[in-house]
Amino acid sequence: MPHRIEIGLKSHIRDALGEKLKRRIRDDLNLEVKSVNTISVYTIDADLSPEQLEMVANGPFSDPITQMYAIDRPLAQSFDWLIEVGFRPGVTDNVGKTAREAIELRLGVQLKDQERVYTSTQYLIKGNLERPGVEKICNGLLVNPLVQRFEIIPRHLWNGRRGLEPTVPRVKIDQKIQVEEIGLQITDRALLKLSHDRVLALSLPEFKAIQAYFKKDSVIRERGEFGLGGKITDVELEALAQTWSEHCKHKIFNGLIEYTDERGEAEVIDSLFNTYIKGATETIRGKKGGEDLCLSVFDDNAGVIKFNDSYSLVFKVETHNTPCALDPYGGALTGIVGVNRDPFGTGKGAKLIFNVDTFCFAPPHYSKPLPPRLFHPKRVYEGVREGVEHGGNKSGIPTINGCVVFDDRYAGKPLVYCGTGGIMPSKIRGEPSHIKSPLPGDLIVMTGGRIGKDGIHGATFSSEELHEESPTTAVQIGDPITQKKMTEFLLKARDLGLYHSITDNGAGGLSSSVGEMARHIGCRLELEKAPLKYAGLNPWEILLSEAQERMTLAVASSEIEPFLQLAEKMDVEATVLGTFTDTGKLHVLYGGRTVGYLDMDFLHAGLPKMRLKATWKSKGFQEPQLPMDEDLTETLQGMLSRFNICSKESIIRQYDHEVQAGSVVKPLVGKENDGPSDAAVIRPILDSYEGVVVSNGICPRYSDIDTYHMMACAIDEAIRNNVAVGGRIDRMVGLDNFCWPDPIQSEKTPDGEYKLAQLVRANKALYDFTTAFGVPCISGKDSMKNDYLIGKTKISIPPTVLFSAMGKIDDARKAVTMDAKRPGDLVYILGETLNELGGSEYYAMRGYIGNNVPKVDAEKAKELYRRLNKATEEGLIASCHDCSDGGLGVALAETAFAGMLGMEIDLGKVPAAGVDRDDLLLFSETQSRFIVTISPDKKKAFEKAFEGIAYGLVGEVTLASVFKTTGLSGREIIRADIRDLKEAWKRPLGT
Amino acid sequence: MVPRKQRVKAIVLYGYGINCETEMAHGCRLAEADVVDIVHMNEILQGEVTLDQYHLLNLPGGFLDGDDLGAAKAAANRLRYARVGARGERFQDQLLRFIKEGKLIFGGCNGFQLMVKLGLIPAFDGSYDTQQVTLTFNDSGRFEDRWVYLKIDEKSPCIFTRGIKGVYLPVRHGEGKFIPGGEEIRKKLKQRNLIVAQYSDPSFTHEVMDYPLNPNGSIDAVAGICDESGRLFGMMPHPEAYLHFTNHPRWTREDLPEEGMGLAFFRNAVEYIREELL
């Protein structure tokens, strides 16, 4: 019989979590309640005696100082409404798993496999609420019905002696384990129906390629030898569909595109990826010759570069957009722990040293009606923030850099970019660490978590827009501790030379990890050996499951004993699932019977190329004619309070950004530890001064005008942020992460040709500007279906690229932060300001888009960055801050209030061309500019260092805490206390 | 280097969610401990390594077992009932022997939570296995990474804080609110100067109850405590996070010595071992 143990706080102990929830009920739902109290519930589905239950309840389950417990009786006494929230069957319950282990340790027993612990939380609410209000709290805040269940009990229906009966969300699967065989010689319409019904996301030409393959004589003969007939098995079909998914094969980036520009000139591009991204990196590497840093680009889970003679760096950024739309918390948690496995599974495996995260949301105060299946943007924001917090903090990896972008259109699909960097010795046991390959005869070993139905069809489903029937199995919750235990074990195994190759299980699960690893050799995979979370999975589900926290390895049979022993010692599950072969086949078995047999060549290269059309036409917005305010103090405050500009301290504080103790430039800097840092610097090797510099650039607003310039600006922003703190441009690499709305012309997407042209233009800019700057992309990713489509409502995100930069600073002690340092320091602007407010935050505030989008002059910019690198190296710079959203006005104010010092600025001294208004000068977003302060005694050396570059000495740092600006007419246009400016900047999202 | 006859040996535990082991070991090395080993918890529980070989046991920060049952709760349960090897002694007995031999234990953040929940501190009446105080959710209800000023009780018997008046260090926790198990214990902690570190104003003159200087609402602004011997010490802030001046959040605007303020804790421990235990 199952039991319930309830844990509550003693009456004199403050319920901090309950209070926090009360605040969120007020702030997010506009409901007032008197109080909220929380009770933790453990439902124990195991045969325990009353004495044993007592030992557990007053042992590991409760704190003797603050908590009380009750066994098989309720603690809840006084409330108006009781809500209990628990998980649905099969959802990862990390606390339940730890609780089960704690029972075993406490009692010295081993529970049976099906004996589990399930957790739930009770919320006791006091207040004058009617049932609809309580339901609003559940649906709007506490419960995601995809992963959780809940019960509401009003006080008058409460039985204070019996309480709630235990609910056991055990997984029950009634299906008979089977392998389905599917005839492919059916009508086109039936094929498309099959694709839709099974969430295969396969197109007709792709089905035709599969049909043709299965008709080949050699294929029929070989399959026949293993007892397979002319039909395709579900194992094979699912493996093909996921391997060929947009998510895995990047069909749009590799397609054949006919692009027509505005003048009607057409060209054919064979693969955007090869032409522009890989092409640019090859060009740069060729030019750099001996200075080339790249070691492994685009062909592993992450890019690898040289850090110094002894170490290599690894970096990767991924997105997890659709899972975050369906379950913000779980989606973001698996997003971060998922991308951790990329650098971890790169080369022979890297130690993880930093996380980065960038989010794109609709504004938190969004008040338009929400279409079905969408969460309110505030809830997405909080859920995603918390998911990344738990994933990053619990993994012991510092979150050092990031950004949040707000735009109404992200209500349809939030973008959640998670990235991770790692470090590895450049050689391991004498072999280069970035090279690996399995050998025929090696064993296929899976380590870490077990397989369940979680995440099945994640790869194919993220290749579609969010629709009514988007599968809920795609939602999962990560388990950072299981993953951490596994990574510790594998790093040890790596150093002992216990495996030949490693890769992660992400999208597509074993099908992808084993399929990729065995690509050039072949494999024999025995699915019945895979450890399962619960019985009842069909072979194709085992193959496709995207259950988290798993790595796949190639282990020589001579090393398997020590490998498995070490795993056991470190409490990590490791299982042999088959062997790598030299057959060139993906051979899948279940219970000794062949259930899948495909040529590796066909699986990986049989996909027909997509043919697409792209047509560019500029939208040609007008420049607005704005009335001009005489005093711009309020305007500046308004700009500082924009969601895209204001402080993100409340998010940053909740991320551990210092663990591993290499932190040099933190995300928050300045006199009161609250100024906005441009980039992060860490020392990954604690007894060295060499630093890694990490930054990002993202400017989707410019996409409304021209994605070519959006891309150029994103690259420039990432590089200049990096250079601002001291990152060397000649030791810098980039990552590109494209998030696009569906760019394929169809009934659903009548403007597909335009959106694809936007993609082409962004890629052209990526080529032009990475080559001009000499900053090669080493890895990247694309996510191409960021639309919401239910009924007639379609919301498409603005085309968005996150460009991440990783640079190097030779001596981290020379890093520079953005806060003004001393009164009397001189304020300079580096770079010329043009009339470039198209897509600017200032125009957005005034309700316009405009047309003069900022354009990057890479040659000028590169020269400026080199000079700034040198000046930083020579110690000439006191503070340096990049100008981006909000232009000079915002950057100057931030520099001043981060240093808690005043400033006197004369706009007449700003180097500019074609800008004749104070507001335009202050808020233009011309790229490649910095605000720099220097000590007056460095004036001569500084000006010499920037000879020939557009710069202006625009003012001085003052002790008086006043920010004063004189306009072009010589009149004062801004006068504000820096504390008021800081307050305006800190208020919107809190601290 | 001239080989010393007797060597200061430090052990740093890791595994099951601990995540500050590298910097903790770095602190011990910079403080010139002669041997610093980072050892997986299971290497001890399986009998491959014993605490007996060491003088200083470091319990670093992290999220032991995800802090799933409350900070360090599941880990305390694991260690309390574990046996070393299949049929060996209780781990608890090995630990008590370590303490009885006059050796040192430091727990930072999650390690402090672990010490408290195992009952290692304050351990009044010499009972090193009974929990007498606790650490629970911050009043803010959230995890926070922020730097705090700590006033050190110079009259405390704590060995780790000798010669330190005040120190600036980061906290990075969600469950750091200190609550004593009753007035009696609270009084004894004060009377016997066991409240080693308190959240304070920037000049280290008085303790502070207001957020954010007191980041979690700890009773009596307690940030760290020791046992009556002063050899067992735990605190929420991270000394191992400030070993070098570039760790300081304002190093680009203040004149700071090369060595971070956190290193003194490790130096004190190593010095004591060299003088008293070798």
C-alpha cells in the first residue's frame, strides 16, 4: 500500500517560498491572497513498515529545527483553498529519485525496481478567493498540464483526519512490444498522411528517395538475409525521419536556392552553409596561415580552437525554443544541460568552464489576448530563467554572459539560446584531444540516465511550427546531478585512455549518436540491452528516445572491464549495447531479431537536396519626422527604462557566475557591483593569467529593415563587446546561431520567398564581415521553424541571429571594465556617429521603425579594434563601454552611474557626420563606437594611439553626481542626478 | 625544495554534486599544504582512501544530491549511515576519529550545510552527530550570487580566522539562512564566541540584519560558526572564490594586494597543522 509523508514548517518558521509565491500571485496574476504556505509531499509506493516510515520521515526527509512531519495523515489545517500539484506519470522527478535513494541508505535496504517515490507540493492559500481565482493560480502559475496534475480542495470539503489519498503516477504501458512493418508502395497522399500521423516531418521527395532505396535489388537481397521483407520497419522509418530532419540535416541551409535580388538579378546558391559559413571560415584560415587557431570546426559537437600550447578551448551554443514554449522550466533546464553535453562530447571530452544564455521574450507586461497553447510571456520569462538557474548552478558551471531581448513577436515562440565552453589538454596520452574515432570491434557503450518515452520526436517536431497537436512527449525535465556524476566519471576515464570516442545523446537519441559515430564504419546495436526507466517501450522508441543525461562511447573490448568498474565505483550506470563493425550498415536488433538494416551511406547521404526560391525586396520604411523636445532628460530616463536597455540584475544575481573561481570580469561591475559589463573574462587555469573573453551580439530589430545589416551589426557588436574588455581581435572566433521563421513558400507561409531572401542576405553578411574581421565561425546551429500557427493566428519571430564571440586576453590583469573610475578622468568617444536610427530603440520608443539601419564599415572598425587592443595592453584605458542599444546617451549614462560619478558632456565635440539634432546624436545606433575614460595624465599617449581614427574628447568625469549634457546649440539639454538615472534603469525588471 | 620530514596533508572531497573542489584545492596549495588530494566520496566509502592519512578535511560547496531534500540533507543521510567497504567501520566512526585526533575540518557553503546537518558544528556537549542548528531558505526565496562583508569575532576559538578582522567574500546560495535550534543554543553560541562570521557593514564594525548586506535573513546575521575547539568551521560565503585580486568585483577600480582575502583561511589552517599536529 502506498504511503504519504508530509513535511511542513514549524509554526514559528518563515515560509520564504510561500511568501515568494504570494508575491507572484499579486504581481503576475493581479490577485490578492492573505498567505500561502507550502507542504512537501512524498508518496512512497513501497512496502515499508510503520517504524521504517518513521525513520525516514524524521531522518532524511525533515529538518529537526525547522520542519515537522506526518505519516499517512494530513498536516494541512487552516486554509481557504488547498492545491496539490504533482507530476504526471513518466515525468522526471529528481526529488523523488533522491528520496528513494535516501530511503535505501537510511534503512540499509534495496527497494524493488518498481518501488518508487513520487513528490508533490501542497499550497495552502488563505484569502478571499472564489474557485475561478484558484484555478487561475493553478493554470497561470503553478501547473503546466503537460507535465503536472493538480487537485483543488476548498476548506469545507476537507477531511482533516483523512486528508488526501496517495496518488501514484506510475507509468502503465499497455502496448504489446512490437515492430510494425509499413508498406511504402502507397499513394502520395497516404505517404503524407503517414508523415503527419507519425510526426515524421518527411516530404514527398524524401519519401520517394526512401521508396527507391527499398526497391534496389541489393537492398532487398541483403535485408532478406536478416529476415526482413520488402516493407520498411518502424525502426528504420523513424531512424531515417529523424536523421533527415531539418533539425539534424539542416536541409534549408544545405538546399539549392535560387536567389533574386532587388534589381532582379538571380543567382543559384548551392548550400548557404558551405558557401557562406564554412566558406568564410576556410577563407580566414587560409589567410591566417600559421596564426590559425582552429583545430576542429563544424564536424564535431562543438568547435575546438587552440588556447595555448597546452590547452584547447571548445565552444557551442544551441537553442531550445519549442520545448521552452511548451514547458518553459523543463525546456530551459534541458536546454542548458543538453548543450553542456556538446563540448563535453567534443574531441575526447572537455571540462566545462562556462555557460552563456540569451533569451528573446515578449515583454513581461504583455497585455494582448494570448492565443491557445501559449503561456503568458512573464511566465515564460520566469520559467526559463529558473530552468537555466537550476541547470547551470547545479552543474557547477558559471553563467558568465548573456542578454535578454524583448519583442512582442516572441510571444509566438520564445528563443532560448544556451551555450557552454570547455577546456581540454591539447594532448591526452600523447594524442591530440580534438581527434577521435571508433574502431571496428569497439563496443557501443551508453552511460548516464535511462531511457523512457521522454523527448521522442524532439528532432522532427522542432522541425515544425508549434501547432495544436504538438506532441507532449517532447517535453522533459533535466537532471543535472546525474549528468555531473557522469561527466566526472568520463573525464577520469578519458585521462585513463579507457575509450576511443565519445558523443552525446541529444536530438534523435541513440539513432543519432550511434548513427553518427558509426557513420564511416557500421554498427550492430542490440536495443533490448538498453536500460529503461519503465517497461513497455517499443524498439523504435528506445532508438529514438531523447531521454537526457546520456553519452555514447566507443570502448575497446580490452578496456571494457576497467571502464565498467570505474563507472560502478563512481555510481554511474554504463551498459554495453552492441559493437561497431566494418559492414557500413546500421544493423539494429531486438531480442536477437533484426529490426532495422540500413546502409550508412543512404542514412547519411541519401537525402535529396531541397530546392527553394528566395526573392528580396526592401520594405522601404520612411524615416519619421519627430517633434524635437528641448529638454532630453526625461527622454534619456525613458530610454534607460526600456526593457531592451534596462538592468538584467535580477536574472544575473540568480545565476552562479563565479564558481570555479576564475572570474575576472563579472557580468555586474562598478562602484556598487551593478553596472552592465560588456563581456566576461575568466581564467580557466587558476595559476595562469591567460584569460578567455566571452561576449555576444544580437539585434533582431534591424531585421525589419535588412537582415544583411542585422547580421553585420550582430557580428560587430559581439566583437566590439569583446574588444571593450580587452579581448584580442586576432585571437577571436565566433559562433552563429540562426533562428528564423519558416522560410519555405507554402500556403502556410505566403511570404516564404521573402523570408528565405532574408536568410540569404544574413548569410552573405556573415561571409563578408567574418572574413573582413578575420573572426572565423567555429560552430553554429540553426532553428528554422519559429512560428506559431493555430487556427488563423500566425505569429512569426523576427529573423534573429545570436553571434557569440570567444577571444583571448594574454594577461587578465589588464582587462578593463565599463564603469567610470575617477573624477577628473577625460571622456572620449571612439568612432564616428552617423544618422543611423533605423530599427533603433529610440525610434521604437517613439513608435517607428525608420529606414537608416546602421551599417558596419569593417575596415575602419577593425583598425579601431586593433588600436584599442594595443591601448588596453599599454594600460591607457580607465574604462571602456560599447555603444549599442540606445547609442551614446545610454552608454554615457551607464558609464557614469556604474562608477557612481557625474559627467559633463558636450555633444558639439562628438565626431559625427550628417546628424544635426541632439536626440538623433544621442540615440543613433551607429556601430563600432566606444565610450572611453582615461586618466588626464594619459591624454597625450592616448591621443597618439588613436591618431587618424575618428575620436572626440567630449567631456569629463565629475565628483558631483550630476549627469549634464550640452546640446549642439550650446544649451543644456540633460541634467539629472546619476542616482535617478540608475533608478530608472534598475526599476523595470528589478534587482 | 628541502624535503620536510612531516608534511601537511589536505583532502578535498568531491562527487554527488560538489562543485568547488578545484578552487578549494587551489586554496590549500597556495597556502602551501604539502599534499592536496581531490578525492571522490566513494573512494572513501569504498575504503580506497581513508581520512586518517590527512590533517585537513575540506568540504566544498555545490549541490549535493541536488539539495533535493533540503540543502545537503540527502548527503548527510548518505554519510551518516554509510559503511566503509562492504563490511567495514561506519564512516561516521572514521570521521569522529579524525575529529578526536585534533584535526581540522572546513565546510564552505554546501559543505557548511553538510557539517550542520551531520551535527559536526556547533556540537555542544561534544556530540558530533546531533544536528543543533540549521540552514534554510533565504528570506528572499531565491538563490543569489553577491559579495558580502563579514565581521569576524576575534575572540572566537576558530583557527581558520586567526588574525582576520573582516573579510569581503561572495555568497552563492539559496539556503543560507541560519537558524539555531532554540534560545539555549543561540545563547551558548554567543557566549562561547562560536559565531565566527557575521554579515556586516562595509567597515566590518557591526552586524547587519537588512537585505542585501545580510543576504538571507540569518538570525543574528550568522554567516559561519565553529565548534568549541575552533578546529571545525563552516560558513556560507566562499573564501576559495577570492584567492586572487582579480576575483574581487571591483579590482579594476581599487588598489588591492595580489593575494585575495580568502587565502588567509587556508593559510591559518596549514600553519596550525604545521605547528600543532606535526
